[in-house]
Amino acid sequence: MLLIPAAISSPEELPSIFTSITLTLLFLIVAIISGVISIIGFYFFYKSLGKLAEVSGEGLFKTSGLTLLGGSIVSFIGLLTTIILIEILIALIGGLAVLIGFILLAIAFYKLKPPQIQPPSTTVAT
């Protein structure tokens, strides 16, 4: 939330106004950097879950990775709109999507089948 007063009544108020604007901009910069890092991290998570889906044959891994990536992007957009437009509902929807993605991931791990262990073949060398 940007704190810009409509009128300044005295010169003593200037330092507190600049401090609040500086802190708001600092918070915005940190929020943008952390959001971008989060999206990059979830992108690599999505790619690794895609490979896991290919190897295991369980498509729910890829779905959960896509849900996690989409949830992080929506959360980032929601965070930016919360700072600028005071709109927190989008951030909550993104957080809910991330939670659903982790639930899908747990279900996918639960649905994995154990690998088939083949008994060692006993051949007699002559």
C-alpha cells in the first residue's frame, strides 16, 4: 500500500513521508524478487515432475507440477495486485492452487506401484 499524503502540513512531516515511501518501495522490490525466484523454482519443480511422470507412467505427477507452477504465478500476480490495488483474493486463490498441487503430488506418490523384482535366473554353466 503506497502511503502518499494529499497535503503536507509542516516541513517536519517530510522525513516520515520519505521513510514510508522508501519502505514501501523496498517491500515492493523484495516482493518482486522473491516472487520471481519462487516462479523459477516451481518451474524447475514442474520440469522434474514431468520427467518423473514419463519414467513412472503416472500422469498425476505432471498435473501436480503444472498446478504448482500455475499457483505460484497466480500468487505472484496476486501479491503484486495486493501491493498496488489492495486485492488479496487473487493471492489466496494462488495459494490454494499451490496447496492443491501438493495434495495431488502426495496422491501421485501414493499411487506409484513398486518396481517388479525379477528373481535371479539360475543357469548352470557347463
